[in-house]
Amino acid sequence: MTIQFGTDGWRAVISDEFTFANVRRVAQAIADWVQAEANGRSWDGRPLMVVGFDTRFLSDRYAAAVAEVLAGNGIGVLLCERFAATPAVSYAIVAHRAIGGVMITASHNAPRYNGIKLKAAYGGSASPADARRVEALLAAQEREGRQPRVLDLATAERQGLVERFDPYPAYAAHVHRLVDLKAIARAQLRLVVDAMYGAGMGYTDRLLAEAGIEPLRLHHQLNPGFGGLHPEPIARHLHELCHQMSLGEFHLGLATDGDADRIGAVGPDGRFVDPHRIMTLVLDDMLQRGQRGDVVKTVSTTQMLNLLAEPYGLTVHETPVGFNHISDLMLKGHVLIGGEESGGISIQNHIPEGDGVLMGLLLAEVVARNGGDIGALIEAIMARVGRFVYARHDYRVQPFAKAELVQRLVATAPARLAGHEVIGLNTRDGVKYLLDDQSWLLIRPSGTEPVLRVYAEARDEEELHRLLSEGARLAGYSPAELA
């Protein structure tokens, strides 16, 4: 079978394509990549990799299988002693000067999936070029009929090739350098933390508790099936958190996805606070406190960031969807904040990796230092940059040629949309139409499945719905066809 890496690793259905045999095959290709990339990096005379895993079904066993293959190839392994958040594993790669790492997780995907995230020495996702290299090594392994080299875990541990460790202490110390947890405690902020049964358990809540803030915990039990919950921190999956917040007893609700690299939030009125607003609030606070640097966002992320950055003369970079594109720019320049609409966000002085734990705590700090009312903070920003509303519709359609659709959308670009002049066109990832009132429409076909994504941000709900409908029609569908 053909195993392909997406924007952040390989994911497949457990016991269908995601089997122990295939995990070992991928691990062998990663081991071949490590041997080629070692470049003198060593740990007791051998290359070092960090291996972590989330709370999904069999994740610990899959991680052990990866460690056995890496050890079988003479590669040292730091293997997490229990489930861990992806950002903590990624930070461990940097802290231990490893050549890279492997995280067993399917992130925000449904419970039936698991996956492998490949991490580079800088803590972020391996580059697309490195992912293609691993795919090529995997194909070569299959052509040559080679079997993975495996050293059983007990023997590997006795020989010192595999060492168990806890990534939390080093990660927690780093977070303390980036977040003023004492400010949250002083404000007596009342918080709800929803781990969605994922690897954020024992991270966001533990950091708060150690600072003297005891949050209400939701979904903090080990449940490999996620209790039937889809572990993605978006409004339609956060009913319990929204209900708890609507009771009026708490200032802020924080939610992280299955491996805690994404953030979502809920205000005291029970309304979802999307990553657009989270990123906007954190950026505005950084600017107010004198911090400066570039801003990086994907094409599907709010225009509010541009409007905040403009008075300060800051450069705003717009990338294709996928945190690896943000990571590239964070590695190359002085980036103040980088993020995407799905909730993967990071800041300067941190690893180039989406971090739901860190961003949730930073959001709590911003709220704590500014009166404890997140709704008032959002309203204050919109009084300056104008009101914006956002929505995204995903439609499963018949297979189509992505390049042909993009070419047609560009060739037939309208002069006006939803009553506003189209003043710009962006084709970095799909086709984005920028309007004269800073609203925008993005039509973005998926590169891996027959899914059409239509995104829009507008000044009011009426304009938003018109843009979404016009986006469907521009793509050649009626809204009824896509329902």
C-alpha cells in the first residue's frame, strides 16, 4: 500500500491502514532518514530521537513499536513514560538537542484514526522535503523487500538505547518564562479546562494548579475512544464546555484538541471564542506592551491581524494553510506571532509549533490583566478595527482537478461580491477574493480528498452568508447541491 504524508504527518484508520506492520515500516524509513541526516549530532555516540504519544487507542503500543525500530537501527530514543502533549514532546527535541522526533497522534481527527507526526530538530514539523524523503525511503524499502530492523523494548532499555522520560518539567519551566501565571492567580480568574479526553490532561490544568489556580476540569479521564467526542476544539464539539460557561460562574473556558497543539475558548456567556479572536487578543496585548515583530497567518485567517499590525508598520505574511508554512517563516525571521484559523498558534521565543496549552494560558493572562471580561476586550478591539464575523463551510463533492478549478476561478473572477468591489486576488492556496471593506472570500479545494472548502470573513452576518453562497456558485455548485 502507498503511505503518504500530509501537511503534518501520516494519518489512517486504526486496524485498517494504521497497523503495527505499517507503523514499523514507516519507522524504518524514518530511521533511514535519521541516519542520513545525523550530521554529527549524537547522544552517547549515536543519533537521538524523541518519541511521544497521545491518549488514543494503542498509541502507547505504537510508540513502543517505533522506539523498537529506531533502537534496532542503533538510534538512541527518549521515549515518553506516559501520554504527552505534542508541544511538550516538540520542546523536548530542542531541550535535548535531538535530531528530531516522532509523535503518535491523529491530532484533532476522529477517534478511529491514529497517526505519525515527524518532527525536526527545531521542534516543528519536518519540512515537506523531508516528508517526501521519508516517503521515498519507504518506497525503496518496499521495492527491495527489506524488513524493519527491530530490537525488543526490554533489551533496548537494558542496552541504554531507549530511555524513558517525562517531558513535562522542562516544558513547564519554559512556559513559565512565557506566561505570567501569577497574574492569573492575582486576578482570581475562574477557569474551566476541557482536555477533550486528549493529551492536554495534566498540562494546562497542572500548570494552573501549580500556580495556585484550581480550574474546573472537563473530560480529563483516559478514554481512548474519546467518549464518542470528536477531539477538535470548535463550537460544535464543545457543547458541555459552552453549557458550563453559560451558567455564569466562570470567566473563561479553554479547550485543547487530541494532542493539545490547537486551542479553542468559550466566554462567560457560553459563546465560542474562535482562534481568529484568540490570536487577535494576544497580538493586540503584545503590541500594547511594546513587543514588535512580523505577523504570520494563513490565507484563511482573520484580517483583524492586518489592521492591528498596520499602525505599527509591521509586516504581515500570508501563507498557504498548514502550520509548516508558518514554521518556515518563524525559523527565518523575527516573528512576533504566527497562527491559523484551525487553532494552531505560536509566538516568538517559543518553538515553531502550534501550542494549545501555551496559547490558552496566554489568553487567560491577557484576560486576567485586563479586567477579566473577554467579551469587553473583543468589543474594544472591534471598536478600533471594525466588526468582523467568520464562517467556513466544508462540502464533500465528486472528485475534481484542483488546478483546473483554481485556474477557472481566477479567469472568471468577478468585479464585485456581496455588493463590494473585489480589490485583490490571492492564489497562494485556492483563490481568495479581498473586498474593499476588508472582507474576504476564500475557495480552497482540498489537495488530498474531494472536499471543497469555502471560507469567508465579513463585516456582518448578512454579508457573510451572501459571500458563502456566492463562493459555492463561483465554484460551480448551487448551495442546494452542496448541502
